[in-house]
Amino acid sequence: MADLKLTGITKAYGEVRVLRDIDLDIKAGELIVFVGPSGCGKSTLLRMIAGLERISGGTLEIDGARMNDVPPAQRGIAMVFQSYALYPHMTVRDNMAFALKIAKKSPEEIEKAVDNAARILQLTPYLDRLPKALSGGQRQRVAIGRAIVRDPKVYLFDEPLSNLDAALRVATRIEIAQLKEQMPDRTMIYVTHDQVEAMTLASRIVVLAGGGIAQVGTPLELYERPRNEFVAQFIGSPSMNLLSGEITATGAMTTVKLDGGGVAGVAIPTTREDMGLRVNLGVRPEDLVPTEGAALFTGKVDIVEALGEVTLLYFAPEGDVETGVVAKLPGIHRDIRHSTVKLAADPAKLHLFHEGRSLLYR
Ligand code: ADP
Ligand code: MG
């Protein structure tokens, strides 16, 4: 069992500050996912926890002990990387045993640890193969096996699925979830830029952006109650729509008149001082539904993507899909292109942001 405490963690390369004031409590047995766009500092943060990168400021504690200056090998941590870098001339068994041999463990101990890891990862039939005779997914499992044999208190994963094709990514993702279930008392920190991996694996997600933490929460907290527009648009696909407007009635329910002409009732309380406040109304594509009544949004469908289980409708002002509205309707909708559609949404599913921050969290 190991919990981790990050207090005011900062990282600078020379003048360039990559991370600032990261405060985070990770409880023993959690599977925490760091997610964020490429270059936001996810690997840097993970490598500081592993001891592979110097901590510029702040404190890292594992089980209450300060770790800043403790060498990586003494932190009780094992790390799995995106590029699994197996020794090509060694069998699966020898690849997994390597670190234990270096650590001068007894042959019996090594055999037991390797057999156990192989069983957990369903690699037993492949123990005598060379890496080149394995699929990409099996190779990544060997890399995870190298971590398991060391029986660390904390597992760190840095984008372990990024080199796999789409089908293998899903299969290996599910294996990692099952692996975690077999080790309920082990703490895992998993880095990805893929919000689907974050949503499916995490007990809690840490969204990193602009050198800091944009939000920490369970996957559904982030989906249902994003703190800011960044998290709102990062979690969920396609991204949440943001429609600019102004608050025209306050109270237990809030009314927003949108610049595009629609009016929305929102189940978020506001006060009289909020009258006239400029806001962005957030609505997820899957929460927009066709209506015959009062519409939140009316537009001509520019592009249709029929995915089978859902149809995506793109409303692209001046042909710009990125700034336009997207709706996701269940089922197949043919012949809807170029027609005008009126859309509404359940007031309880709507979000309100002022200057980028959610009005829910004032
Ligand atoms: P992520 O893993 O989220 O994609 P990284 O942690 O790898 O991001 O990098 C975060 C930022 O730190 C990037 O802007 C990157 O260019 C910078 N960076 C990483 N390593 C170094 C280094 N050794 N020297 C200078 N800048 C670095
Ligand atoms: Mg990275």
C-alpha cells in the first residue's frame, strides 16, 4: 500500500516553467490518470514521481516520507513506457527476469515472480519466445510483466498503448483494467492524451493544462460537472458546444438569451447580480434533441457523419466546422443534409461558463 502526496511541485527547464504548484493527494490503491494535450507536462510529472527527473520545487512524499532526493530504485516504483524496448535477443522469460537478476535475487525467487507475472498477463505459453515472435500487444504485456516481477508499491504507465493499433489498444486497455482489479492495493498512475482511456480506466482523472491542474475528479464528475471550458471540451467526443449569450433571468433557474437567437432555460441557480452577465452556454452534442417547440439552436445541416449507432450533424457557419455546432442523434438519419433542424436540450444537462469558468463552482 502506498499513498502519494504532491505539494507545490514545480518543474522548470532553465527559464522555462513547465509545471507550477501541483498539489495532489493520491490514495493507496487508486488508479489515477493524468490526461492533457501533448506537451502539457504529463511525462515530466510522472518522471519526477519516478525519480528520473529532478523536482525543481515542492515536495513529493510516498507514504509520508519525502522522496525528492531518494534514488529511483529505492522509491518502490516501477514504470512502463510507450516504447517497450525489450531486449531482442532475450526470451520473454529472460526479459522479465532481467531486473531481478541484476538485483541478485535467487533463481527460485526469480522463477516464482516470473511465473506469477506470466500467469497474470496470460503470457505463460510465450515464456520461451523471443520478442520478435510476439504481437505488439503481447510485447507491451511483457513490458508490464517486467514491472510486475518487481512487485512495486506504485506502478507508473506513460502512454503504454500509444504504439498499438486501434483494436489492440482497446483489448490492452481492458487488460490493464483487469490487472488493476487483481491488484486492488497497488497504486497506479497512468498517463495518456486520450480522454477515452482516461474515462474508462481512472478511479480519478487529473486534467493537466497550461502547466497546472485544470480539474481533479472521477470520470463522471468531469463529464457532468466540468469546472472550466477546457475540461468541458477536453472530456467527451465530439467536444461540448459553447454558445455565447447573456443571462436575462435569474433565480433557481437561469435564462440565457443566445447571440444566435435561441433561448435556453438552465437548471443552475444565479442571483440578481448575474443579470446581463456574458456567458457561454455549454451543451454536449449528445444532449441536443430535435424539437418542434422552442429551440435552443436552429441551423441548416452542412455535414452528416453516419456512424451506425449514432449520426453526427455538423452546423458549420461560413463552412467552419470547428466553430460550428455538432449534434449527436441516436440511430441513422439519412437525407438530413441541407435541411433545417431545430434543437433543444434538457435544462439539467446544460452548463454555464463566465470567463472560462463554470458558474456551478462559485
Ligand atoms: P507530455 O508528456 O504532456 O506530452 P512532456 O512532459 O513531455 O509533455 O513535456 C512538457 C514540456 O516540457 C514540453 O513543452 C517539452 O518541450 C518540455 N520539455 C520536456 N523535456 C525537456 C527538456 N529536457 N528540456 C527542455 N524542455 C523540456
Ligand atoms: Mg509524454
